Amino acid sequence: MKRVINISLVIVAMMLIGCSDKVEEKSIAVVTEETPALQENKSTESASRESKSAESTVQESSVVESIKEKTEEIIPKVEKVKEEIVAVSQSSTKTIKEESKKVVEESKELVKSTQESSEAVVASTTESTKELVEVTQTSSEIAKEKTQKAVEATKEAFSAIATSFKEMTSDVIKDTKEVASETMESAKVQANKALDTAAQKTTEVLSDVKEKIDAKVYAKCAGCHGNDGKTLALGRSAQLAGQSQTDLATKLKEYKYGNRDVAGMGNLMKTQVESMSDIEIETVAAYIALMKG
């Protein structure tokens, strides 16, 4: 606070000094402006210059006196303000100290009260915890005894059930084996009969298919590959007999679409099979696959 007061005094002094400097500058300016006029009128200048110089001196003295008077008036006011600021500062400091002391005392009382409450809560909680532990231990012992008895009873019941189940399972397994054995024998006989019947029907169907293909689809193939599929077409092709239906069908389709050319026979084979449908190709491939190599 003292530092603020000192700074205020310095500012006031600087303002006063600034006013004095401005008055001197005005006086010099007046003299400077009037000098050329005096040089032009040399005959009348001397008297006029002395008169103006005297007037200027009187003005400067008047201004200086005015400044001194104002300074003397301001200084007491500044001192008074300084005293008031100091008084306010001291009063505020005293008030702050008193309030701080009061807050400290209240804080101490609050801490003391909190400690007493905490001790009471801790004591109460400790007693309740001890009682709860005792009750829990007693309950645990009772539950342990009951659980042990229940486990023993469960073991006995489970043992009896296991024995009974074992006997029942043994009888069921024995009966199941007998039934399964009889069923397997019956199923085996029926399966053999079904296989024989299916084989006979398959042979009949294949025989019928063979006869039809001989007369229609395979007729164009037999000319180069022979009726048994063992002739090498133009002495360069592979033997057809002995190849699988899948391989034969794949190769015939490749010839059909111009994607296969073996031993220079690609164009010849294409002309032979390009008019055949995919079903006809599969049919002739199935027929050739029946030929033994």
C-alpha cells in the first residue's frame, strides 16, 4: 500500500513539472516568433523589444507563481489522501486478521467435533462387527453340520441308485445285444436280396441301353474306335475301352467346343461331336465306360 502512495506522489509531481515545461516552451515560442518582426523594423525595434521582453518576464513570473500556489494547494490534499489510504489499509489488515483468527478457531472446533464423531462411529462399528462375526461363526458351524449330513445321505442314495442302475443297464445291454444281433442278421439277408435285385435290374437296364446306343449314338464312333472301343482311330488315338465316364464326357465336350486337340485330331473330333447334346455325350460316355479295357 505504501508503494501505491509513493507512486501516486511521483505522478502528481511529474504532472506539475510537465505544466512548467509547457509554459517555458510557450514563452520561447513567443520570443522566437516575434524576433523576425523586430529585425525588419530596426528603427523602432529597440523600444518595442524591451517592452515585450518585460511583458514576457511578467507573464512567466505570474505563471510560476500560479504553479507554486497550485502546488501548495495540492500537496496538503495529497498528504490527506495518503493518510486516508494508510488508515484504510490498516483497518482492512486488522479486519482480515480478526476474521482469519475466527475462521481458525471455528476450524479447530469442527476438527475436534469430527474426531469425536469418528471415534464414536468406529467404536460402534467395532462392536457390531464382533457381534456379526460371532453370529456368522455360529451359523457356519450349524450349516456345516447340516451340509455334512446331507452329503452323507446323498452318497447313500446315489450308491443305491448306481447299483440299481448298473443292474438295469446290464440287463438292457444284454437284451439289446440279442435284438441287435437278430436285427443285423435279418438286415443282412434283406440287404443281400436287395443288392442282387438291384444288380439284376441294372444289368438289364445297361443291356437295354447298350442295344439302343449301338443302333443310334455310338454308331458314328464305332467306325473309328471299333464296337468294343479298343481300336486306335487312325492309329493315333487312345483306346476308349477302360476309361471312366467322367473322363470320356469331359474330353468329348472339350472336342465339341474346340478346346482339345490330341495327335492332330481336334478338328476331326469336333465335326463328329459338335451336333451332339450334352445329354447324348453323357450317354455315350456311360456306354463306353462299360467296355472293359
